[in-house]
Amino acid sequence: MSAAAYYYAPDILSEEERERLILEHLPQVRLVARKIHERVPDSICFDDLLSAGVIGLIQAIDNFDPRQGVKLRTYAEFRIRGAILDSLRDIDWAPRLKRKQAREFETAIARAEQRLGRAPEEAEIAQELGLDIDEYRRKLTEIEALNIGEMEYVRDEHKTSAVLKYTASAEAESPAVTLERAELERLISVSIDRIPKVEKTVLSLYFYEELNLREIAEVMGIHLSRVSQIKSQAILRLRTSIARRWPGARS
């Protein structure tokens, strides 16, 4: 049976074809694992992320349903990424102090937005926290890595732009979760429209164009650390906005 036949009859995939598909998509696992590894502390072993990604790939091949109108490669990337991020959550690599700091920043953003009636400027968020602008930016850089386990962009081949999604769970294909995710995507789109233009640009280059922070710094003509700060602030804004409109989203 050819690979094309598999797309129409996944339930009769032979062991040989299954193994061939796994081998064919292993480079995709390595690519996703490499991109995520670039965003986490050096203490995280790349091979551990790779192993988790392979598990996600196997699950994707075993559960793929072509009738959903999604290509195997797209679905596999979703499951690979989800499996790797799940593995990171399991080892709880992020220090609790940083998580607490991120929550404090989100609270400050929410307070400033409520008081001002608009998206607060960077200096206004810093003032809300009782920090000068340099200290605020330094702390943004410290919590940048926390973003990786919270939100991820997944490229949608049927749209012209990326859609921000929370990572997949084991029930990601159920109708209830699909409906919930669609509503979450709508809320995120609304939230993205409200953030400053420079933050939108960084998110677009990072998540959709898939540039790393150094490449974004070169494109925008700003320092690498500044790109990291802008990205962190944008993610914090989105999380704050979503949590206010949908309290259950953060879980």
C-alpha cells in the first residue's frame, strides 16, 4: 500500500508503513525539539525533549484521521510539540520564584489596564510594580523562558496567519475541546489586536515566521535582550487579557 493510501485508510496501516512514516517524520521531531530547546535553560537535555517528541509523533501517526481535513505533517507537529511541552511541565523546570514573579506582572498589567482604560505602556506597568524601567526590563528578561510552557503558536496551513493556541491535551480531538479551543482562539485574536504594534511584530516574527530572537533583533534593528523583553511583555499581556475574559483558560 502506498503512503497516499494511508491517508484514506489509517485503520489498515501495516507495521511496515507505520515504521516508514515514523522514520520519514523524525527530522520534523528533531526540528521542533531543537526550536523548543533553544528557549529553555541549559539544564534541560535535548535528548529528553527528542524522546518526548518521538512519542508525540507515534501518537500522531496512530491517531491521525484524514477526514478532519488536516495534513499529517500539520497534525504531527501539533502532537510532537504538545508531547514535548507536557514533558517540560512534568519535570517542573521553571523556578517557583519566576512563576510567582510572572503572576505579579500579570496582576500589575491588569490593574494598570483597568485604571487607564487601555493597554498600559511599558513605563506605566513598571510604575504599577514600583520599579524603574531598567529594573522592569531586567525582570522581563528573567521570566522570558516561562513563556514556552504556557502558550504556543501552531501554524495553520489553511490560514494566512498563525493562530495562538494552548498546547494540546490527550483529549484534544474531542468535540468539546475543539469548541473550547475555537473560543479561546477568538479571545486571543481579540487580545492581540489590543497590544502595541511593536509587540505584535515580535510575536509574528517569532511564532509565525519562526525566527529566533537573534534574527528578530537583526530584522528590527534592536538589541537581542530588548526583543526578549518585548516578547515577554506581549505574552504577559495576552495571558492577562485571556484570564480576565475566561478565568479557566490558564489551567
